Amino acid sequence: MKTRNWQDIENARQGAIEVLLYNAKGPFHGLPRTAGWGYPEPYTRDLMISILGTLVSGNDILVASSRKTLETLSKNQSARGHIPSMVHSPENRGASDTTPLFLLAVGIFRIFSGEIDFLEDSVQKALTWMEYQSPSDDYLVDQQPTSDWRDEQWVLGFGLFVNAVVYAYLRVLNYHERADLFRIAMQHHTNTYDSIPQHNHEGMVVKAKPFYALWSYKGYSSERFDLLGNSIAILSGLASHSKAEHMSSWIEAECQNMRKNGDLAVDLAPNFFPFIMPNDADWKPRYAIFNNPGNYHNGGIWPFISGFHIAALVAAGKHKLAKEKLYTLTELITVSHNKELKYGFNEWYKAQDGQPMGQDWQSWSAALYLYAVKCVEQNSTPFFNIE
């Protein structure tokens, strides 16, 4: 067994702060970069997710950068309340996750700063936009395929990730009554044409399985496992404590089987499994270029999602397991394309061999590492400890 020392985590924490400081001012209006070299643009979803780490960093420069990013987004918001896909580009629209992530990030910033009315006008416009995203004029919101962070994978109808973020922002913004009703809507089972009458509203609970569906719409759904969406469901309290415990144990068992089968080389869960194979009904021809099994959105290991998973384990009361995963993540983020880097914080790693496949010094990889460290260190989940 490897000897593990918390000082290794402290060193990596400082490495993460170094990455974020380097990325804090990019070439587009002085806004943060998405990655150190590969992505100079300020992608909204990446930077909204990164706020979890920048705000627990204790670094004033990173906090100021987060504030500037949120304020710039509010200025570039559409007339109807939609948030653009890039912070600096008001005409770059079409993402399903940018507006809910903006609302979540503003709520988190309010908790951090104590500014309870921060960007209130923009929040109200964004909330109105989100209400119009529900085709049943109810609670769950829908999306077009490839419109959320999975820009190379089909998630259609009611996607788990986006809806989990919606629930989370309702909680952090103190819209608890609507959050309660939203949770009830989520708890309905997914529909199947041969077993459930058509008039029943579909939800996202999968029968006989401890997790939420990847997506659900009318009589169709995907029961493949989405680590990010389910981790946010646990972290936000959408999943009950018993469901969170059951899900966490199920993930470990499934990953153990994948390691035995040679599908997983690292003791960290892939972002998505079981992998979509070329002979599966949900395989798309384009996946052969970008999304092969164990790669990218089709089962790659993403450090920012591992950070969310570690936070979810803390929320589920699995502190020992969360700490073990943090040590494993600390080892993984040393691996990079640029061998001169002490810490790569790469974008994503191939499941079957743990090799870096994306861009080094990715902002959300570094930021969610910081957040995971803070969760394990404090045995709590900052910003989500909501009664």
C-alpha cells in the first residue's frame, strides 16, 4: 500500500492556485482563460463551475476575477434573460446549461460575499428565461442534444445535469417552495410506453437502480450513469441521504468490475458508463471521431467531475472513501502532456490507461480540485450546507 501524506495534497493545492492565477487574465477583455494554453476564451460553463474552487481558494485575485466574470455576464445577458456561451460574446448563444450555471454561481457568490441582492435584476431575468424552458409549463426543463457541457454526446429532453443544476440554484437562491415541488417532479419514474399511461408526467428515477437517468422524455430515457449529474444531485440534497449512500456504494462496485475487465485503469469513476459501443442503439457515427468508448464524454475521467464526486461522497457521509479518492486524484493531476509541468490538471484522461487526452492547466480541473480538498479537509460541502 502506498504511503500517503497530506502534504502532497497541500502541494497540489498550491499548484492549483498557480494554475488559476495564470488563467485569471486572458486575451479577451481581461477575462479568465478556460485553460492555460489550449483554450484562451472565457467559456461560461467552465468559469461558472470554477467559482466553487476560486471562492474557497482564499485568494483575493481569484475572488475578484470571479466577480468580474459574473458582472460581465450580466451585462451580456440577452433581453429575454439567456446567458451567452462565452462571457465576452453576447451573440454566442444556444447552450442549455449556461443560464442555470449562472444562477447557481450567483447564488454561491451571494453566500460567500453576504451580498444578498448581488445582480438581482439579472437573476430575475434569468429565472424567467428558465421558466420558459419547461415544455409542460411545470418544473423540469428540457434541452436540445449536445447543448450542455456534452457538446459531442446526445442528451435530449429532460437532462439530469441541467435539471440537477436547476434544483441546486433554487436552493442556494432560497426558492425553497419551488425547489420542493421540483424535487417531487424529479422523483417520478421514467416512463415506458408498455407500462405507464401516457398522461403520467415522466420523472428521472430509474426503477430498481440507485441513480437518476441520464435523460428522460415521454416514453424514452437513457439509463446510462451520469457521474456529474448524479454527484450534483447528491451535493444539492436532491437525492435523499439513503439514495446517496446506496448510489455511492453502487459506483464503487461498478468501477471495481470495470477495472477487472480492463475498462478502467484508475481508481476514479469515469464521467459516464457503461460506455456506448459502436453496435449500441444510441451510438452516433460522429462518436467514432470524438467519443470512442472510454474517451471524452463517453467514459473519460474528468478531474473536475472527480472533484464533484469527492464532494458528493462527503455529503453522503463517506468521508474515508472521499479522502482515498482525493489522494488518487492528486496522483492523476500530476500527469500531463507537458512533462515539464509538476501538475498537469489536464482536461480529461482515457479510462483504459489513465493517459491525458485534453488540455493541460484546465481551469475547472484546478478549481474543483480546490473545492474537493476543502470538502475533505472540513468534512463539509461549502455553499451546499442548506437546511
